[in-house]
Amino acid sequence: MPAIAIIGAQWGDEGKGKATDLLGSRVDHVVKFNGGNNAGHTVVIGQPDGTSEKYALHLLPSGILSPNCTPVIGNGVVVDIDVLFEEIDGLEARGVDTSKLKISANAHVIASYNRALDKVTERFLGSRRLGTTGRGIGPTYADKMNRIGIRIQDLFDEKILTAKVTGALELKNQVLTKVYNRRAAEVEEIVAELLTHAERLRPMVCDTGLYLNQALDNGDIVLLEAGQATLLDVDHGTYPFVTSSSATSAGACTGSGIPPMRLDQVIGIVKAYTTRVGEGPFPTELFDESGEHLRTVGAEFGTTTGRPRRCGWYDAVIARYAARVNGVTDFVLTKLDVLTGLEQIPVCVAYDVKGVRHDEMPVNQSDFHHAVPILEYFPGWTEDISECRTFDELPANARSYVEAVEKISGSRISVIGVGPSRAATIVRHELL
Ligand code: GDP
Ligand code: IMO
Ligand code: MG
């Protein structure tokens, strides 16, 4: 049975959490396969009495909110154990059952020295900073690649854990004290920190790759939910202004242990405009009242850090790139409602780089920094679309906008978001 990936097609915060939640009742397992608590996925669930419940998930897959779903944290994730239990306890206090959660024995652990290093490195970089979330994500993935990382399974053998922490700190403490003038981390302190929740963690830990492949053998549906997005992917994003993991569909395989041939569908989530948090190039970014309008109406403030998101028009070059890199089979176009009231809606169809037209992402990063969007303008609409539930109910100009965007984005637009809640959705082609 199918494995399906949900991927961010821009710079994050496209509405992956809502899309995952939308499919949650129809899938058996939802896997987070990359990133850590740098992610922030907001899910709004309407209640029978007309009110709504809002959840902000960072480390747990959004599928944890779907009662029949088994949530899985895959081997590609970096886990801050304190955050994990804070999030679990917060959800349990609100009546969400988290008891089925499974965590890969091979996932890496974010130690406090890596949180410290993330923050001091950013401070040290000054104007060259990346604008990270400061959660220790980059240094923890760097340790993984340097083969000095701590894995979840290490927490169940104190002797091995102590040896690994000692090895890691030999170098880290040199850097902390001599480069950054910080206090050295003590091995015993770090080991004690890491072991705090080990016994609570133990029953959740397993070989999640084996578990997921057996689930697929048994005919279950597995949904792989990305953190971050294509343009933040360490290989395919706007390097170095990226996160440190593989957020694309290929990462869904390495980060879960599900082989590529078992991936049947790749759902790309795109906003009807573009946002970005942190530093780095962003060709369609707006610095005028239009940008302010998108930020205010779209409530574009980070779920994790609360930072205002940078806002700009829809960029079809990026969408085509994401479609290609991920093999997107369907797009979910979110936040169409945020465009309501604009007289005309610009869309970036290509870039001008020093007088040369680029229909695809420039090969050279510095060209991307200088890319000037070539815009086409589409007429807007004023009608409230948040109650529309079929494509035909949308005003003609909203339909034309979606059709125009679909034509230049590299894959069909199967679902349209017209509001934050699960119900505020138009399905043009069923995803499952
Ligand atoms: P994620 O990181 O990709 O899961 O996205 P975030 O949750 O960080 O940001 C998306 C925000 O947009 C959340 O606050 C969602 O509740 C909200 N949202 C998702 N889809 C829609 C939509 O179609 N319309 C509106 N107005 N809000 C949406
Ligand atoms: P979701 O899953 C938007 C950005 C940070 C920074 C860069 C590197 O909610 O879409 P990191 O802490 O990962 O080393 O920071 O990546 N970033 C995100 N931006 N949405 C996210 O996640 C992000 N996760 C990281 O702002 O620019
Ligand atoms: Mg987010």
C-alpha cells in the first residue's frame, strides 16, 4: 500500500500541518522524517459547538492529532528530549492520546552544548548570521555527519553514552572556551541531562524502519510529513541559508527507512504567496504595504520563534523547481483567502538576472541573490471565499488565478485552502 510524502515547496510554513491533519483520518501512520523542534506546524480543528482548537506542533508529527494514526519520529529527526516530553505532556493535558508514539533508535539527540553552539555561532557571525531558530539543529546534524553524534539508543547504555559525550566534548569544549569564550560543558552534567527521561523514552523506541516497512507490507497507508521545505533543504535549498536536513521527498526515504520505490505520491504544499523566516535570498520579497498586508491578513508570524515572516508574491520558478526536485504529483495551494481584496495579484513567472531571462532557478547562487522577478498580473476578487467548499463556488477571478498558477507551477493543484481550519478546504482531486 502507498507511502505518501507531504513536502514544503517554498521556504516553510506553507501549511504542511493542516494538510497532514486533513489526511490524518485516512492514513494509518504519520512519520516525521527530518528536522526537529525548529519546525512549527499549526493545526486548527473545528469543534462540534462551532469553536475551534488550535495546536502548535514542533517535534511531534501532526498526525498525532488523528486518533487512529500511529505517530512516528524517524531516524532522520534530531530530538530535543525535554521538548519532546513538554510537547507530549501539553497534548495529554488537552486530552490528546500520545501513547502510540514510536521513536527511531537511530534518531539523533540534541544535547545542550549544541543549543549553546547554535546561539553563539549566530552571534559570532553577526551580519553573516543565518537567522536559525537557535534550537541546536545545525550543530546536531553536523555532529551526525562528523560521526560524533549521540543517538537515542545511546541513552540506554550509560557507559557508551559517557564515552560518546566525552569524545564529543574533547573538541566542543575547545571551541566553546577558546573561540567563543564560553564555559566548558561537563561530561557528567551532560550525561545526567540526557538520561533524565531515558526510562520514560524506552518503551517508545524501536526500529521504525522495520516497523514502517512491515506496515506497508500489511496494506497500511504511511504519510511522511516534512519539516521545513525544499528551499531550506541542505542540498537543494538556497545554501547556506538553509536548515541542516533533507526536507525533500528523497529525505523522506533516508529519514524513515522507506525505500524510494515504495513512495507513491508526493504532495507539495505551496502558499498562494511566499514567505520566508530568517536570512537569505527571496526574489519576490515585498518591502512595501503589500508585504505588510500579506503579513497582517495571513497572520505571518513564526509558530516557533514568533518572528515576523518576510512576505512576497507567488513565485512559479520556485514552484516548478520544487515540483521537479520532489517529483510533486499534487499541489495543495494554501491561503488563497489571504489574497481576497487585492485589486490585482502579481505572480513571478521568471527572473531577470542582469538582463537575462531565467525560467529556471539560476545555477549560480549569487545570480539568485540578484534575481529580479518578472511579474504577470491577475485580476483580484473582493468576495469572501472562506466559506467556499467547491471550486465552482469561488469567484471567477479566484478560479482564473488558481488555473493560471497551476499552468506554470509544474503539477496540478488538487486542493485549495481557504482558511486555517480543517473544513476550510476545496478538494479538486482527491489525494487518497
Ligand atoms: P507549516 O509549518 O507548513 O505546517 O505551516 P505553519 O503552521 O507554520 O503556518 C501556516 C499557517 O497558516 C498556520 O497558522 C495555519 O493555521 C494557517 N493556514 C493553513 N492553511 C491555511 C489557509 O488555507 N488559509 C488561511 N487563512 N490560513 C491557513
Ligand atoms: P516548518 O516546518 C520556516 C529556517 C530558520 C533559518 C533556517 C535555519 O514550520 O516549515 P535552523 O534552526 O533550522 O538551523 O534554521 O531555516 N527554518 C524555518 N523556516 N519554517 C520552518 O519549519 C523552519 N525551520 C527552520 O528560520 O532561516
Ligand atoms: Mg511552520
